[in-house]
Amino acid sequence: MAAARIIGAALTSDHAYARLAYLTDHIGNRLSGSKNLEQAIDWAVSEMKRDGLDNVRAEKVMVPHWVRGEESLELLSPVSRKLQMLGLGNSIATPADGIAAEAVVVRDFGELDRLGERVRGKIVVYNAPFTNYGATVLYRLQGASRAARYGAVAALVRSITPVSLQTPHTGAMNYDPGQPKIPVAAVTIEVAELLQRMNDRGEHPTLRLKMEAKFLPDAESANVIAELKGTEKPDEVVLIGGHFDSWDVGQGAHDDGGGVIVAWETVRLLKQLGLRPRRTIRAVLYTNEENGTRGGNAYRDAHRTEIAKHILAIESDSGVYRPEGFGLVATAPLQVRANLQEIAKLLAGIGANQIAENGGGADIGPMMHEGVVGASLDVDGTHYFDIHHTPADTLDKVNPRELALCVATMAVMAYTVADLEEPLGHR
Amino acid sequence: MAAARIIGAALTSDHAYARLAYLTDHIGNRLSGSKNLEQAIDWAVSEMKRDGLDNVRAEKVMVPHWVRGEESLELLSPVSRKLQMLGLGNSIATPADGIAAEAVVVRDFGELDRLGERVRGKIVVYNAPFTNYGATVLYRLQGASRAARYGAVAALVRSITPVSLQTPHTGAMNYDPGQPKIPVAAVTIEVAELLQRMNDRGEHPTLRLKMEAKFLPDAESANVIAELKGTEKPDEVVLIGGHFDSWDVGQGAHDDGGGVIVAWETVRLLKQLGLRPRRTIRAVLYTNEENGTRGGNAYRDAHRTEIAKHILAIESDSGVYRPEGFGLVATAPLQVRANLQEIAKLLAGIGANQIAENGGGADIGPMMHEGVVGASLDVDGTHYFDIHHTPADTLDKVNPRELALCVATMAVMAYTVADLEEPLGHR
């Protein structure tokens, strides 16, 4: 009966969409260390108090403060042309007058390894077509250091996406401490393919990459928390969350403005409906998922003494498209899986009743490492990577009805789990 | 038999693609008045002579020389943000410090007319969703003057496209001589929707538009012509063509680099195969289609005495996607239509045997006005307007096999018409 009320209320409310509109249109993108992110945090705390939620608070987290600065990429020869690029998060800068060198284009790490020392002094361009995110993102994460190992002076990575309209995708990269640090940027599919053609024709294209990227001192930020306190077992927690930070382009609408709004709206809606479950539902709007996971780590550290009381943690960080159900960590106890499968039947009417074989999330990862059972809100991912980490991750890409369906899905699951008479299952 | 040879040769050759690659990768986009366009013209004349084609020449045409200069659009309130834009061709500049004014967003001309004088002193933003090109492009062509009529100080037009990844589309606009000239630019779908939302929420967004756009004195350019001289009736001409100029973004690959390569490759391939028809096939690479149609007008003027001898003119300017056949001008004599339908059967094997009810083209328009029967190479247009007039109209969007199919289609039709024993049909 509660499920029907929740679904009905979620699907007839425009409250979630209006909040996401404020977040995206009025605040905008929210990289760690930016004024926008802190403005979003202050706004959320204030609004959550107005919502009448329990234990509203901002838990301080120090976050990395990487800033992009000016950046550009220029083809110098065989012809002169400006090329579309977007620096990768965590990258170092080039010298002020840039790095000018020949480009060597490879389609995969194997090709790089076969070239080996022949890339010394050159700019390695990874032109790896998108297969799936987990596989292709390795070029973004590791490309710089793997090229630096052979003496490359900079690296460029084809954007991690299946489609492009000259659309560059940023995202985090990591330096291997054993290798020299070299600057690294994303290029569009179009630019990668242009350089590939020139490479294959033996034209030895040369490039000039300029980047001002740098780290400022760590900045103060916070995880934002609001609760619906449980009636019978208030110390037992069902955690739902997403991340409040985003990259510094677009609006961070799907990634992950939508996700934090889903978590927040879940507790607000239940509160409004007077549906208070036996256990506590805690919404956490994590900071610094994109370039540090400091929010997820800080939450684990600050809540160590109650970690064992977290009976389930659900992260929403795959966009707010049509929900399909949940992904439950593969190592979850069988009883938990059986319970979630049973509860998901309440969502069959909106087509969100799948419990996938695996799930979890970056922000809840540190908790999961300590034994908390983790899950993800799973959605139709067909178009997520088209706009992921780009200037095109904007509110117009969010379908209000699909967002409402995500809220309904999360709220039914969180409420029902939190209100179970029996335990959800052994940890 | 000739058709089978032509199709076989076209589909086993990479010559057309290699030429298009040189044009796009090494020369790049080609706006009228630019060095790139003149470089392309010189290259084509030189290469056509090397191809051994007949009567290779560049026929001088004076063309408008519009230059974009620096340009930007900024949201000033309710929040400050840079917005994606691209000035429209033929627009005037703003003052050096820009035009700052409130935005008023309308979904169509009707809404503008209902607002009337209430847009005085404001920037009119047309947020008209794409229906089809012919209908939606009216906002780009007429939007500035229709807003100026009511005292608007500038206009912005949602890009004429069904899809966007923050992708602005430029293109020509026209000033109504009866109205004040105001600057006009395209914005992305994302920006138009952002402003629409702010407008609808009553937030009175304000913008600053800066554009340096201006006309320099007319520049010298040329139509490039090469022929395969007919054996029996060399004064009768089957004209095939496209336009060599493009907008000043991307590579002008589909629009219309591919089209000119199809025309050129048609005569080169027939020459190589030793297939010389009874009548002359003339390939014309027109200049200045995009912002003036001076090439099409100049061709008509220079060839007035032989206009009556043009038995058919086929333009390729819809991209070089999978060919479907030809569009024949609706007013074509029935005998011409019957002949083309019969000839098109030769193209059934490659699925390019449709003769659509109407067709023609901008460059051959002036000739058609003088009575020449016009047609268009028709292709699958599903994705043309995704990239039309954008930085994403690049060679990677061209499928080499589809380009070869376009060459085969054009070459079979042009050769067979030119080699008919009987007349094609009464004018």
C-alpha cells in the first residue's frame, strides 16, 4: 500500500525536477573546490531544513582543488588548425609556451608497447574506439603514465564515448608514481580520427598543446546529510546517495545532479507522505566523487562506529534515465538478494523490477570495503556516455517523467527495506 | 554493360575518398573569400588537368567576403555563464562592447507577433524545434528582420537541427531591406532550452552578445569546370555539380566537399574507363553557394548562349550518404521523367533507383529558372542535419563505401543520359 502511494505521489510531483532545475540552471556545474559546489551545499542544507528533514548537516571534507585554466591544442603541420580538446582532471600543466612535438597515434596499448622507445619526445595520441566504459576508460586513467614510460612528452586521449559532434569528454586521470608526469587531455573523436589518418598516411603531424592546469591547496567542502529517522530501530540505517560535485563543464545534470536529487527527494517525499519506516533512511550527497572520492572516504571515517548498522547502501550515479531496477553487489548474502528481488516486485508496474547481478558505486565503495552491502540504481544507459563529462550534460537531457520514475523506484526500495519487520539479511 | 563497368570500377576505387580526404584534411573548410577556397580551386584545376579531362578551366566569379571575427554570448543574469553560439553568415557586428539586453524567448513567429512591440529593446530568442529543414530554416533566414520590425536589438536562433551535443549550426541569414539590421547568431539547443526555462519561470534572463562580423570587399573566386567531351553531339551538355565553398567551421565534408568530389570523380572515372558518351558531360564545382549563390548566377550568365543545350543538370548537395536515386524537378517533361525512371533501373542493384517527385539545387537554380531541367542526387538524409554547417561536418562522418556508391549512381545516370541515341525529352 505504501508503494502505491509513493509511486503515485512521485509521478504526480514536479518537485524533483524543479530542484534539479535550480541546481543546474542557477548554480551550474560543481567541481570540487569551486564556489558553485559550496553554493550547492549551502542551498541543500538550507532547503533540507525547510523540508523538515531530520539531522540535516554538512560534514566537513577537505577536497582537492584542481583548476583547468586556459588550454588549447593546435595542429602545426602538415596544416595549421585549431583542434577541439578538453584537459583531463588531475593533469599537470604544460610550460607556458606549450609542448610542440610530433604526434604518434596508436589504437591501443599493445600498439604503444610495440612502438616502445620510438615515442620518446613525442605526443602519444590514443585513438581507442569506445567498446564499454570500463574497458575504454583505461586510456583516460592510465594513458599518460604508460606513454611517459617510453619517454612521451604529452598524451591525448580520444574521448570516452560512442558518439561525437566535436564533443570532448573530460574526466579524471591518475599518474603512476613510478613514471614522469606528462600533461594529458581529451580530444574529440573527430580530432583523433584526423590525426589517425595523417599518421597512417605518413604525414607526421605535429601539435602544440597548451594547458595551465594546476592544483591549488585543498579546499573545504562537505558531505550533506538528511534523514528520515526510524521509529523502531533508528540506529539501523538504509543509506541512499549520489555525488554533489561534477566536472567543470555543462551542468552536471545527469552526472550526478539527478542522482543527488533522487536521494534527497526520496526522504522529502516519504516525509511529506507521513511514511516513517522502522529504520532510518539517510540521504547522503557526497562531495568530490569525480576527482578524489574524498567524500566517500570521509563518510566511512566519520561513521566507522555505526558502519555495521548500515544494512544497505544504494548509490544513484548512472544518470536519471528510465529506471530498470537495482544492481546488487555480487557478494551480497543470498537472503539480501532474495529480499530485494521480492521487494522489487512492487516496482514491476513501472518496469523497474530488475535486480542485476552486480552493483555498487564509487561513493559507497569505501563503506562496502568495510562490509556494507551496496547497490546501485540501474537505469537505461543507452545515451549516458553520449553526454558524460561534457558541456552537453544539461537539464534538457533529463526527461522529467524518467526522473520521477527514478524517485519512485528509489523511494519504494528504500522505504520497504527500512520498514522490514525482519532483518534484511546477514552481512 | 557500361553501367556494370561503372559500378564495378566505382566500388573498387578509393580515389574519390582520397581526394575528399585531401580536400578536408589538408585544405579544410572553404568560406567564400578565404584562402582555403582559392587553394582548393587551384588544386582542383591542376589535378583535373593531370586527370586528362577536357576544357579544364576556372571561370572567374566575384564573391562576397564575409568574415566572422571574434564572437561570444554571455548570460549576465540571473546567473553569469558563457553560452555556446555561432554567428550567422551575413550578420552585422555588434558594437565593440556588445549588446546587453533582456532576452525574450518565443517558440515561433506567431508568439513573436503576439508580443509585438513588447520585444522593443530586447534580444529575441527563437526556440523553434526542428520539424524539417525547409520549415525550420525560416527562423535562421528571417528571424533577425522579423524581430527588428518590433524594435528588437539582436536575435538568437536555435540551431536548425534535430540533435545537439552543445552543437551550434551556422548558415546564411537575409536582411529584409525594409527593416533595421540587427546582429543575429545561432545558439545550441541546450542554450535555447536554458533560456526558455528561465523565460518561462519569469526570471527575465539578460545576455551580452558580442560579434565582430563584417563584409570585406568582394573577393575573386571561380567556378571550376572540367568536361568529358561528347563524341557525336559535343555541344549538348549533361551538367553535374556541387559547391566547392563551405561554411567556416568543420571541414565541409558532407556539405559539400563530397558533392563536388562526386561530380569530379564521375568524369574522371568515365575517362579512365574509356567511356566517352555521345554528349558532353560537364562537371561544375560552383563557388559561393552558401552565402550568395554567385557561382550559380555567374555560370548562367557566362553560358547564356548554350543554356538551351543543357539537356539535364544534376546537383549533389545533400551529403554523400547512401544514395537512393535522384529527385527530378516536378515540372520536368513526362518524357524526361520516363527516361530517367528507365535509366534508374540500372541502379536497382545498388538500391539507388528512385526518381523522386521533385528535385533540383541552389547552384543549378538560376539555370533551371531559364528552363534547364534540374535534378538532385538523393541520399539517405537521416543524419545530414545533425552535422550540417557545424564543426562536426568532418571526414569521419563520410563512409567511404557510401561515397563510392554516390559516384557510381551519378556516373551511371550522367553517362547513360549523355549517351542516349534519342533526345532525353522536350524542354
